[in-house]
Amino acid sequence: MANTDKAIEPNYSIDVIRCIAITLVIIVHCSGFPYEFLNAQTTSLDILGWFSTDFYATIGLLGVPLFVMLTGALLLNPNREDEPLKVFYKKRLDRIGLPFVFWTIIYFIWSFTVVGEPLTLHNIGQGLINGSFSHLWYLYLLMGLYAVTPVLRVLVKHLERKLFTYILIIWFVGTLTTPFIHTFTTFDYNPYPFVFLDWVGYFLIGTYILYSNIRRSRAALLVILGVIGSAGGEWVLTAILGKTYTGYFHSYMNATIIIASVSLFYLLISFDFNRIGNYSKTSRIIHWVSQNTFPIYLIHMIVLGALSINVLGLWLNRPTFVPLFDVPFFAVIVLAVSAGSIYLLKKVPILKKLVG
């Protein structure tokens, strides 16, 4: 990519972005959105519960895009030295190969023994195609992005800024058009005109944004507007068209989430986090979590499920039955237990490479 602007080089930003991203991922899974009204009559607490879970789910959805954009920034940066295909793929395989096999088996066992999924060939095959548990789809996404990274590296390295912008505009339009037509019309639509769709756009934006120059105040405003647009859009759409349409604004490929997550990513890489190094304990914790967001991500759904139980008359996932307080409370517990579990598992030599 031809550009004379000085890139923003990630340093402590990498650790901070990873820590924020894994926290947001856990929040979205702890949110329990959409909130279910248990009473025949809607109370003020019901409305508060709906808006609370709506808001937490919205900010939580920014987590995975942050991960993907950071990966793109690190792998597609044109200043990065080239490496042979064999070396590149070996590094990626060493990183996710064994954890992929290990956690797929673990979640198969979890699904069939704890969750109660029927043990059938169809369910096994479906699990292997899409991921044996809901959040393992991210591993398949990583494999796809890694597969095309060597090609995208060449593209980005020789792409002029205007053409890069043009590609992202095509991605943005195509990514928004497809779900809109599928949701609000009866047309049978296939996005043949759009080659770049879905996560490859976030992946490319990761390195594109490194060379962007945006006022922080404007980026912060876009984050706020994106979150408000997504959370508010969910409420309005559900109120007008019914809960069948709930979830349209809670999509990684919705304009509001794209705008909010990209703006948040820019904010995080534009700040200087080097001062964190002055606080040894804090910096060590942040760095350790950053280095272990992958296994924390992989284990957190088991932790979430295991802790969603009644302990001495107290539900850890909803101690007050007020989501405004329960969601962040439970997310902190899930994050802490997940991190602690990974810390202990990595003390066992045979498990160190298996868990990630």
C-alpha cells in the first residue's frame, strides 16, 4: 500500500486491545439478550432489563471485530517483513492446531454430556463443520483468514490508498445490502456483485486504519453514535415489527457495529499506553491476559455454563435479577475464573500447548 503517512505502531496498545476485546466477548455472552418478559404486564424493571441487556450485548459485539482488526493490523501491515509460505503456515498451525483439536473434543464432550445434545452422526458432522460449540466458529474464521493472508499481504503492500478505500467501500455496501434485503424483503438475493464480504473487510481495515488520521473526538463520537444506533435500533425495530426482527442491529455486519468497532479500534491504537509499564503488577497482569486471550476465549463458555447455577440460594449469573447490575458482575466472575483456570492448566506441562 503506497502511503507516506507514518503508521501508528502498536505497543502496549496490543495488550490493551486484547484485554478489552476478551472482556467484551464475555460481556456479550453474559448479557442474555434478548431479555425475556416474565410477567403478563410490562413493568419498569422489565423495560430496564431489556435496555440493559440490549446495551451490554451491543458493546459486547465490538469484541470480536477488535480481535480481527488487530490480527489484520499485525499480519497485513506492509512494513512487516515477508516470510515463506511454509514458515507462515507453520507458525499459524503451531498456534491454533493443537488447541483446535483439543477444544473441539472438549466441547463435543460438554455438548453431549452436560448440555444434552443427542449423540448422532449428524450432530457430530455438524459440529465439525461449524464448530462443536457456538463460539468455536471463531477458530474456523481464523483458519480462513490465515489461508488468504499471504495473498492479502501482497495486495495491501502494492495497493494505493485510494484503491484500498474503494475496496473497503465496496465491502461496506455489499455487507450492509445483503442482510437488509434478506430481512426486509421477500427477494431471493445473492451478493454476486460483491467479492469482499463479511470478516475479510474487518481484517483489511485493521491495517488500513493504522495509516488513517482521524480526530480522537470524532472517533469517540462515532463509537457513541454506533452504540446508541445499534441499541436504539433494536428497541425501535422490536417495538414496531415485533421480536421476530430482534437481532438485526445486533449483527457484526451491521453499519452501527462496524462504525462503533472501527472507531473504537482507532481510538485504542492512537493512545499511548506506554505508561502502563510504570506499574509493574498491573502491566504484568495485562500482558499475561493479553498473551492468553485465545485460551480464555476457548474456555469461557464452559465456565459460563458451569457458573450459571444456584449456589446457596444465589444465582451467580443473576444475583439481583436486575441485568443492569448482574451482567457486569457475572462477566467479571467468568473472566476471573476463566483466566484462573487457564493459569492453572498451563502449570501442567502436557496441557500447556493443548489449551492454547
